[in-house]
Amino acid sequence: MKIFVTGGSGFVGGAVVQKLSHQHDIIAMSRSDISDAKIIAKGGVPIRCDLQNVTKEHLQGCDAIIHAAAYVEEWGRWETYEEINVQGTHNILNAAKDADVKRFIHIGTESALFLGQDLIDVDEEYPLAPYSEYPYSSTKAKAEQIVIDANEGNFITLSLRPRMIWGEGDETILKVVINMTKSGKFTWIDEGKYLTSTTHIDNLVHAISLSLTRGEGGEAYFIVDDDTISIRDFLTQYLATQNIDLGVKSSPSWMVRGIANIVEPIWRFAALKSAPPITKFTAYIMSCHCTLSDQKARDKLGYRPVMNRANGFAKLNQ
């Protein structure tokens, strides 16, 4: 199978390229010499284009698209989230249709449901949140809806929704928490008591591989590890693999949310490029329960986790 990957030099896309290149011909979107080198090192072939100028010519002969590229930064202009997450998804969907690609796999997120509330044992019937006040949540919800609506005839579209992706190659969770710890800014919220689902990168890549031939078009699927865990237990064990002690400092959620509600509007009004001390999205999503059911993926994709947390942490310690 010939597969085109967006985000191929990033955490998720890079893992996809590295794993699937053993069985498939992988080409990947690239915007620089640095990205070219990363993609080649993982076994893929770089194609120079981006989400704003991708065309059917870039996708000729491809059987499937794995769309892993997204703007996932904690802070940024609304317009940037819209341009990359929404318009970029629209653009590559149109190019895929024009190139007669048969299957389009979108890497979504549980954040597309988030309005600031607990998500407890939710399944795929839970509604998307395109009008969320959080730009990442809003734009990923809009992007997923575009993907689902594009399903028709011989063009099969699916969206996979991981939560808190972790493992080898992670430059998101580890990077943010390590930087916060080293700068003295890290604090637990309400002692880190909130329960969460997580998704090891190997489990997500396994689900992506399954979805190349399985799953019903026009559907979304949660992809998570076997069980839930408290945010405190997860981050403590995860950061311990990097020899980082997160300490015991804790702040009440009402205070953290209150600070975020004050400082973020100031930063946006002043059009500051630097991120505020804490964003509303981070303050709220880290002070809510988020547990997800992957039963649909088990039933329709044949998904079962291939990596548990104990082995995942041990692998990082090697």
C-alpha cells in the first residue's frame, strides 16, 4: 500500500512512518531540509508541500492518507489554529478526493469534546465542541467534522481519538512538564487527583495500522491504553523515566482557573506572542476527569493495546 503521511517529522507522524515503512511505501509531507532528514531516517520519502498548497499531484498513486499534522501548541493566534487545523484539513481532503485516494485517517483528539467539563467514561456518542472557547478544542472539532462529512462512496474517512499521547519520541508532554519543573512553575492541581485515560504511541500506531483496512467510514474511534490512572500517578511515573521529581507542590483548581481567566484575556488583548503563565485550556483540562471508552475500536477495528504502562515506562528507562 502506498501511504501519504502529514506530520511525518513529528511525534505521531514520525512513529507512523517508522513503523509502517516496513510494510508499506510511505511518503510524507515535508517543509524543510530538517524534516526531509527526519523522514528519510525513519524510512519514508519526503515530498515538499504543506497543508496550504498540497495538491492531487503530491498524492498521485496513494491508497491512503494518514493526517497527523496539526497545530497543537498551548498558545497561539486563533487564526493559526483555524488555518492549520481546519483549512489545512479541508485542503488535504480535497486533494485526496481529486487524487482518487480511497481512505483518509484523521488523527483527532478527545479535546475536540472539551468545553471545560469532566468527561467520565464517555464514548463516541458524546458531541463534538466546535464552539468551545479553547482554540485547539474548537478547531480540532471542526476538522473532525469535516473529515466525517467527507465520507462517501469509495472515499472512506475515519477519525482516531487518542488521549494524552506518550512514549518514545514525545516532545509535547515531557517537554512542557520538564520546562515547567526546571523553571519552578510546576504545581499539581488539587493534588493531581483527576483520573485520565492515556494513549501510548505504540497503541496509537497499532490502531492506525488496523484502520488502513478496518472500520466503518464516517466514524470516530477512541484509542486508549488499557486502564485509567490519576494524573499525579501517570506524570510521576512518566517523568521519573527522565529522572525528574515533580515534588509535592499543589494549588487548588479554583485558584489556578482564576489566574488563567485573568491573565489569558490580558495576553490576547495585548497581542503578546509569548504564552501567559498558564492558559485557560491547560488550567481546565488538567483539573477535570477524562476517562474514555475504547469499546467501539475493539469491536470495529479489532483494537487491543499492544503496550501497557509498566512496559512503556520500562522501555523509556532502558
